[in-house]
Amino acid sequence: MFPIVNPPQKKSFDPTQQPFSANRHRAAQICRQFNLLSPLAVQERKKLLSTLVHGDLPIFIESDFYCEYGDNIHIGAETFINHNVTINDSAPIVIGKNVLIGPNCFLNTVLHQAANKVTCAAIKIGDHVWIGANVTICGGVEIGDHAIIGAGCIIKESVGAGEVVKGI
């Protein structure tokens, strides 16, 4: 497993300043290239992902995938991220091993933005977690091992190991 800020720490920064804007543009370009590749271009997709996120192979990410920076994303082995997932990684995001993330999910570390200052906090998702479709996970949240998050949930508070959060 990867090191994680524990408990999640809040931080503030100006995303319009270097190196943040350059890193954001780099991630956008890699995501675009990744999303344009055929699902059959397995080796090319893996190579692009390796330049974007930190992960224990194998990891599986479907198109369309978007992230803010990429450098703050750590993914454990055998994790599957389904279609149309967006990760705003302005703070660290650690996703454990054998995690399933459903389609149309949003992991958002940004807590608020005012006057070019963004305040954000880390997200930690444990091992063997199942996250249903259309789930939003907010900054500062930790999800324990073997938790289940039902479809359509907005997770603003931490979820303990083995807990089930019912969706819509």
C-alpha cells in the first residue's frame, strides 16, 4: 500500500500559479490521448497511465477518464475504474487494491475555492471497496476496507471498514 496523509490534511494553494497550471495541462493532454485510444490498444494505454498516475500493476481504467494532475493519485493492484470517472487530485488520493469504482464517479479533493485560493484535503479508499455508479466522494474522507458505497451517494464523511452506505 502507498503512504497516505493520515488524518487527511487540508492545504491551500493558487492553481493558476506554476507549477500547478503546467501540471494540469500535462494531465489534460495525457487524459485526452488515453481517451482517444482504442480499448484494444492495451500496451499503449498502460504506458500512458504509467506517466500519469502511480500504481501497482495491474490496474484497469476505462475511457473516459479525467484527472486534475495525476501526480497525487496512487492506485493499488487489481483496481478497476469504470467509464467516465473524474478525479480532482489537488490533494493526495490513495485507492487501495481490489477496488471497484463504478461509472460516472467523481473523487473531489477540493473543499472550496475563493480568490484564486483552493482549499483541499486528501481522500483514502481502503482495500476491497466497492463504489457504485454516480458516486461523489469529497475531500477529507476515508473509506475503510471492504466498505460498500451504493449508487448515487454523496460521501462527505468517512466510512468505516465493512460499512454499507445505501444509495438511491
